[in-house]
Amino acid sequence: MSDHQHHIKWFRDSSPYINAHRNKTFVLYLGGDAMESANLSNIISDIALLNSLGVRLVLVHGAVPQIDRQLEGLSKSWEMLDGKRITTPELLKDITETIAGVKANIEARLSMGLVNSPMHGSSINVISGNFVKAKPIGIVNGKDFHNTGSTRRINRDAIRQQLDNGAIVLISPLGYSPSGEIFNLDSISLAADVSIALTAEKLIYFSSEGGIRDQDGNVISELQTDHAAAMSMNPSEEQLFSLTCRACHSGVNRCHIVSYAEDGALLEELFTRDGSGTQITRVSYEQIRKATPEDVPGIIELIAPLEEQGMLVKRSRELIEAEIDQFTVIERDGLIVCCGALNVFEAKGELACLATHPDYRNDNRAEQLLSSIESRARKLSLSSLFVLTTHSAHWFVEHGFIEGEMSELPDSRKSLYNYQRNSKYFRKPL
């Protein structure tokens, strides 16, 4: 496939996501380390693209490395206790000035519109303000944290009003009390607090690691919130996973952890089915389930290439609609990636129309579907499964089927047998 065709295919494949994301609220977190990444300009361009596609965006930023550098240059120290920074009144002025500088940098970047740049033609309003009410952490283990605070309340109505006007809302890690005090907040936790207050569709963290990784160092594409006990994570991963789990259990639909160093990671995560980072949800976005009438177009699209190749018997839309209750499917984020049917003949079950999307044939989905159909057959008290195949004999043998004689076919199935196809018969006792 040429680059031209590849780009066209990618754009067409992304259209369901463009429609799904429009008018949804996303909360994005950019830490201070991401602000210093060589890829920041691309991230800003991608944020502008999301805005142009109608996504309602709230951007929460951090500034820890910038503050560290500022205080170090002033020969001042920023004490930490139990993972929290102690913000003394003496440090508060330097910290707020540094945060203001980072905020201004983001606003300037989102205001760019140079010709021949990805931002050309964009007209983005960036709104910031006193959206976050805060309270002091107080004294912990005898140590006064002074102006280090935590979230008391998010003014979600004011934020939503700005989003309704098409603006990007920019939130800095500062909160204010009714008495006029300023508190320095943990920006990572603040992003989760904002997403929960807004009941956002997505909470997206940019990280250096690009996601949560397995023991081999590979990014895990999807995790459910109950996977924590089975995972071995470093402290950074544990913090992000804990916050995303809290967000998911508090009404945020999906959370994502993506790389700030990899160009296009955000777009790949949002506009492709497999993404680039780690998605965290309360339930898996890939499910095995009984088919419904709404799945008929997806099943037809899945099996059509195999029918053209002669690997499957051609089925009309009317036949699939009539037999839809016999189908089991694997759905991945709105796409039917695997299907199979269980037809019952005289206490025996025929496994029919087994098909897997070409992009998902190396991840054992056919095995998962077979297991589900076998379970369904046992619940129906069927004695065995059988299959008629012209191309996949070895696969069925590898999964416990034994070649048999056509005479073993149930009589009611023999009358439907297509002798021109010369299919082989395999059976598997249940």
C-alpha cells in the first residue's frame, strides 16, 4: 500500500472516532517534564487539532522541574515529606511566578498561527481563572505544610460555560481559599479531580514511559481497574494507575496514559483501535457476547472477503438476520473483529461462519470465540460440536477436533450439505 493510500485508509478508519469524540470533554495533563520535551510543539498542534474537531478540552499543567530549577538558582530548597512538597510562605512567591511563566508559555503556543505550520488557520481561545478552590493540607506528623493544599471544589459550571463557548480551559496547579490564600497543589492529582468534577469522557496523562509496561518492558494496551493486585509497577506507574482508577470509579468513562516524547502518540491513542499507550477502564472495551440485529452489517463486512475467496459459504443478509441469535461475536471498540455461529442439529452443534478480522488474527481471538461457543453448546446439553471446512482443517485439529465420516452428519444437516464444496467433516466431543 502506498503512503497516499495508507493516509486515505487511516483517515477513513478514524472517522468513527471523530464522530464519537465530538462535543465530548477530555481532560489532558501535561507535566512540567512534558513542557520541556522536544515533542511539545507537536503535542500543542495535536491539541489544536482536537479543538478544531469539536472536542471540549481542559488542559491541566504541572511545573515541578521548572520550580526546582528556579529555586536551585536562588539557592533555596523545597522540602518534601511523604511524597508531598512543603510550600512555605517564603517559597510561595517564587513558585507562583514560575507557574505563571509555564502557563504563559502554553497560552503563547496555543495562540500561534504561522503560515506553513500545523497551527495555521487555528483561532483558539484559552481561558484560565480561579476555577479551583483549595484547602490546606495542614500539619501532618507534626510538620506544617503551610501553603501546600488539596482540592476543595472545582467550579465545574464556570468551566463548562467556557467549554460551551469553544474555549480551551487551562488550569494551573494553584488553588484559592475563600479567605484569599493561595495554595500549591499536586498537579497530577488535580487533573483527576477536574475530570471527576466534570464527569469527563476521558482523562489523558502524558508520561515519559508512554503507558504502563509489562515485565518485558512492553506497553500494556488495556487495563481494567481491578488489575492492580496482579501488576508490578514502579512508583510513577502506581500513582497514575491509582488516579485513573479513582477517576473511572467516579464517572470518567476512560483514562489513558500516553507518551509525551513520541510524535503522534495522542492521535494514535484516540483515533485507532489499538492506540499507542495504556487505556484504563472499569470494564474491557473488547467483549465476547451474543450477537444482536445491530451487528448484522459488521458481520457481513467481516465475512465478505472470506466468502469471495471461497473459504466460507455465501450467506445473504436475510439469512444472517434470520439466524442472528445463533451468532457470537467479539466486539472491539465498536468493530466486530471475530464472529461464529452455533447451529443445532439433533443434539449436535455445528460451528459455522467462524471468521476473524485480518488485523486481529494473531491474538487468539478465534480460540476465545471457540471456547465461548463450546460453553454455549454445553449449556444446551449438546453432545458434540462439528464443523465442515475446506481450508482450516489443521486449525481445527489443533483445537481438539477429529476428522470423521460424512455419514456421521445429522440427517437434518445432510440434506443441506453442498457436495460441490467437498468440505471435510470434523467433530469434537463435549
